[in-house]
Amino acid sequence: MTLSATQPKSMALYHFDGCPYCAMTRKAIGQLGLEIEQRNIQQQAQHKNDLVQGGGKKQVPCLRIEHASGETQWLYESGDIINFLSN
């Protein structure tokens, strides 16, 4: 799936505290000054269920990107997420 360069309607980061890749992603979000909802899959079972159901796997970090068109993308891999957010 190709990432859209248009401004997303909303985004949420699926993560958990002990994951170093999640920490790196959260740090980049802070450095970029972005306000992105963070959904800890270890604290809320529903977040884990939503991640697996929507994205297809339990891997974190994962950025859920909802576009104004209604399309939803699930972006895995910390480097890919950081690159997407930096552009």
C-alpha cells in the first residue's frame, strides 16, 4: 500500500512501554512536536484486539493512519513510521 502525502484525518500509535522500538518512535513523535494518540496494547486489551483485527498482526510499534477519504492504513516498523511522520 502506498503512503499518502496528504494530511491524515487522525493517527494513533499502538505500542507498549518495554519495547525499545516503541520508545524510539515515541521520542521521535515528541521531537517532531506531534500530538498522536498513544494506545498501549499491554494496558488495554481492546487496543491489542483492534491492532490484530485492523493491522493483521500484534507487532508494535504500529501507526494507524486514518485519511480524510476514510481509508485506514496500518504502518509497521519504527523507521518507516518515523520517516512517514518526518515528511
